[in-house]
Amino acid sequence: MADEPKGPGTSKALLLLAAAAVVIIVIWQLSRMGGGEDEGKTTYAVDATDESGGELIVTEPAPGAVEVDTPDTPMTNVPPTPSPTPAP
């Protein structure tokens, strides 16, 4: 018995299945891009007030604490080192 020719219904079904798959993938990608933006965001807050006009003071100095003076050293860039030449 010879193979019977496939009717037009088979190709239409495959085309509809492919179109449905494309629509599902597009909807899934759009939901990943637009939805749930607030879920992953973390908000950090510091429980401190700015009492010095620009220098942030987080805690009050402890009574009897040792005062430390740090030197004011100017920051300088490290000079670039020449790249090593490959051995012959």
C-alpha cells in the first residue's frame, strides 16, 4: 500500500502549534523583563544623622576612648611599570 498524501489539516495544525509556541515564548520573555522589578531590589538605610555639615557621624564617641590622630598624606598614583619584553 502506498503512502497516502497528507491532507491540508496536518500542515495547518503544525503551523498553529508553532505560532502558539512563539506567542508563549514572547509572553514569557515580556513577563521576565517587565514584571517583578520590585522583588529583587534591596533598600539600605543608615540609622545616622549628619550633624557635622558634611562629615557623617554614625555613633557618639565613647567616653574614655583613646583619640587617634592620622597623618594627612597626599594620595599619589603608582607609576606605570613597563611591560616585560618576551625572551627571544
